[in-house]
Amino acid sequence: MKCGVILYVEDDPDDIHLTMLNLEPRLPDCGFVVKRDGLEALEFLEEEAAASKVLPALMLVDIKMPRMNGLELLRRVRADGRLAAIPVVFLTSSGNERDKREALQGGAKFYFEKPLDFAAYDRIADALRSLLMRFP
Amino acid sequence: MKKKTTNRGRRPASAHRVLKGRYSGRISGLVRGHHKAFRKGAGFFYQLVASLGDYSVFTMDAQGNISSWNSAAKAVFGFDEKEIIGRNFSNLFSEEDRNDGAPERELREAEKLGRAVDETWHIRKDGGKFWAAGAVFPLFDTTGALRGFTKIAQDLTPSKIKEDAAHSTSALVGMITDAIPALIGYIDPNQRYVFHNLAYKSWLGGDTRDLRGRRMADVFGSEAYRAVKPYLERALAGERVSFEMELPFEGNLRWVHIDYVPDMDPKGFLRGLMSLVTDITAAKRSEAALRKSEAELILAKEELEKQVEQRTARLTQVNEELTSFTYSASHDLRAPLRKVEGFAQAIALHAGDALDDEAKGYLARIREATKSMHRLIEDMLRLAGVIQRDLSHVEVDLSGAAAEIFAELQNADPNRSVEIRVQPGLRVRGDPELLRIALQNLLNNAWKFTRLAKPPRIEFGMMRDGKTYFVRDNGVGFDMRFAGKIFAPFERLHRMEDFPGTGVGLAIVKRAIQRHGGRVWAQSKPGEGASFFFTLNEGLRS
């Protein structure tokens, strides 16, 4: 399956490592770009868009990040006509009902809590794959 | 009439003859003179008769014309001696009696029988009637000839009796009123005392023997009088007044209750005034003391309430802080825990085959421990949530929730076969989240502790009382000694390897039930299963 780029926005290095450890084997054809917070991610996207480059096929976003958190990033992306089409999936440590509601109502496609057990990444990979398959 | 003139100085009997018949009742100087001589001659007896108190005594001639008249007779009948002498005694009778011939009968009876008694109306000079009892005795001369009569009469009119009775009554009244420590007095319209009881002496001191005739103002002094004057004046105008006041009595201040009762005659004029003065100093003092202690009590109560409020506020604050802390701490512990678990798995993935069995074992135990910690954190978060959450109040289908939970349990453990019985139609008003959490914990426990039962049986339903729910299992049970402990957080009764658990589950159940105003309790016998009971909405909801 042709994948494209997954933009992974996460500030915690351990989480980055563990997530990548689990997703890369499950999505071997996808490229991963990691940005450390919402602001960095947004700036990256805006640059790519401005340069008419191919945008990421999917965004995998944490909520708790410095400078700009995941929910704010979601709002900004949805508000930007150039970026709004990019599917956003949340992968967060927050089990907060309010965050989940805000994310899904804000346009996120899926909302996952960071799993304890590696086996749970199967489900996450399946969900991402379902979104990537729409990528022409 | 026989004429035997044997006595000296006596008028000849012929004088009597002149007097009888149609001459009876005519007073002539001759008759008067005759009677005068009679009286002088019997001076001693006249004196005797005069001394007979209120018995009327008079004499008559044989025809009933009055020949002598004592002072009592005058007092009773109203006639002067001068007026009545020579007149017939029938004038003293009522017209009816006269027409009836009663006077004549009396005389005849007296002459015949030696006495005649009557009790009848008699007539006074002013025409007034009064009731009298009388006795008539005949007077014979030495020859046995009728000379005349004596009549003795006693006034029996009610007023007379009343007067006598009144005299004895007033003595009784005096005795009674003297025994009463309150001032009882009666003043006339000029505010002079007509009557007072003995208490006046002790209240006013000194030689207060007889205040009758003295003015009230003088008796009580100007200061006290001035104070009661407005009330007194109202009473003297015919109004019954009652009031309380502090007044000086011989230098002592007393709190008194005073009643002035006007005594009005039927025409509406004031006859006098009754005054009743009761000392209420003691009562007033206790009243004041009572009010004071009441005020103090109220103050103390307010103070106490304020303190309770303050302490409750502090406790509430502390509770909130603790819960909030629990929540934050639990939340923040999740991240590092996840990493420990993650990297332990990473090691297994990365170096899996390179590890020997012992190392693999250690890894497995790390993973178990982290899972355990994770469950504990989740439970603590849930407990904090149960405490903090705002309650909703909707209809909750408990039967449905139980069925769902059982389905989830079966799903997670498909190889287990458990006999499940859920009573249908159990609905209640409450918070769906909290109730679900409570049921979940109870059913989870039942599921867990029936692991060794053959066959495992779990039942959820309602008792016959219509308000107590139960979750019953035939699992491992517990010793009732710990029945109270098990609802406290972190309390466990079984070994981790036998039945894992955080020890927080039942604390969550208890909290959730309590927030619905209910109670939860348990019954069990080791090896014979356990029953958990709970009620909802019994009272205070928080």
C-alpha cells in the first residue's frame, strides 16, 4: 500500500520512541515526520502548503504539549483551507471525557489513549490504515 | 264585761267599755291618760321591755288597740309611740290579712289558747312590707277577765337576715382575705379605703392597723400613687384594668401585678373599686434570669453554629483538596507507569531471545506489577471522580446495566461459564455513571471470587422489601469479622495471587451508593459465597 507521510506531533521523547517502535513495523510503507509541539507542526504545515508541496496524509497528535497543545492545533488546521483535509487522529495520555468530546467534535477522526499494552497498537494501526487508504 | 274594780288607781272597767266596739281606734285624751298611768305604774317593766333588743314588744287592749310600744317596735314598724298608741294593731297587718280577718283571729286564738303565733307580712309606717314572726299572749286581770294582749314580733326580712349574715360573712371574708399575702382592698369613689386585708400591714409596715377612710394616695405615697394614677382613673371610670409595674412599698421596690375592678351598680354608677395587688417580683426575677439565659443560649448556639459552619467549610475544603490531589497524583502517575510498561515490553521485543528464562521471568513480573499499578491508579481516579462528580438525577435501568456488565465480563473471559440471574425491570432514579460504576465493581467482584465455584452462580435482584438490592454469589466468601473493613479503601482480604485486586473497588461502591443517600453492607460465610446489599435514595443526597 502506498502510504505517504504521517505527521506525528508529540513532545515526550519516550512516548515518541515507544509509539514509533510499535507503529513503524505495523505501517512499513509510511514515512514519519515528528514535530515536538503544536506550533512547530503548524509552521511546518504552513511552509509545505506555501511551497505547494505534498502535505502529510495523516496527523497523529498528542494533546498535552508546550506552546500549542493538540486541540489548539486541530482548530488551526481545520480553520486553514489548505490543511483542513488532512485527517487528524489523537493519541494522548488524557482519559478526560471533555478532551475526547472536544477533539471528536472539533473534527478528529479517532481518539486513542496511549496504550499500556503493545497489542493495543494493532487497533490503532488498523484505524490509521483505514484513513490512509483514502489517500489517492 | 265583768266589772270588778278591786285594784287601786285603776280606771273603772267602764272606760274599757267605752273603748270597745265602734270607739276602738279613736284616740282621745282620756285613753291617752289611761295608758300614761298604766305605763308609770309599770315603770320597771317598761324598762324591761325596752331592753329586749330587736324584739318588738307592744301591748293592746282587748280590742287590739295598742297601749304600749317599745323602741324595737318603733325601729321595726317605723311608728313613734305617739303615733301608734290607741290605734289598732290590725294596721300593722297587710290589707289582705286585714280583709281576711287575720288580726281578729290572732286575738281570739290568743284569748282562747293562751297564745297565737304568726309569721306573715306586716306593714311599716311608710307602707313598706316586711316579714315578721310574732306571738300574741293574752293579759288577764285577777278576776280572769281579758285585759288585753301582748305581742312580740321579730323582723325576719331578708335584709335583716342579710345584715346578720353580712356581719358574719364579713368576719369570714376578713379571715380569708387576711390569709392571702396579696393586697386586697376596696375603695369608695373618693378613693378612700372601705376595706383592706391584713397584707397591707406587712407591705406598708408600721402601725397599719386600720386604713379605712384613708385616701389611697396617702396610704401608698405620692410616688407610687402617681405611677398608678392613670390606671386608677380608667378604673374609676368603669374600666377593668390590669397592669404590671415596679413600685416602692415602704422603701422596698416590688414588681407587682395590679387589678382594678370597678364595682358598678345596675344603673351604671360607681359604687367603689376593688384593688388587687400581687407581688410578682420573684416571678419577674426568674423571668429576667430566664430571658438572660435564653439570650446566652441563643448566643452560644449562634457561636456554635458559626464554628460548625467554619469547620464544615474547612473540612469541605480539605476534602476537595484531597480529592483533587488524588486525582492529579493518580493522573500524573500514569505517564511514567506507561513508560515503564512500554520499555519493559520493548526489552522483551528487542532482546527477547537473548534473555534467559530468569530474565524473561523478571520482565514478566515487572509487567504484572505495572498492570497492577495501572489498575490501582484507575480505581483511585474513579473514586475521586465518584466523590467529585456532579450528580444527575434520571431514570436508570439497573437490570439493563447489570446485563451489559455481565456481557462485558463474559466477553473478556469467554472460557468461563457462569450461571447469571438478573431480575428484570429494576429501575431507579439516580446518576447513571455512578450507579454503573457501583454495579460494575460488585459484579466484577462476584465474577472474580467465583473463579473456584462449581458451578459459579451470580444473582442480581431486589429483596422482598421493595427497596434493598442485592448481588449474591457462591464464591469464596469472607469472614464477617472484616465486614466493616472491606469498604475502606485499600483493604483486601485475600492474597494477591489468589484473587488480585486493588482494594479500592468496594470503597468506590460505598461512595457511589452514599451519594445516592443509600447504604451498602455485606453478609458472608467463608467458602459459602457472599451477598452484598444496598439501598438508594433513602435520604440525604449529596
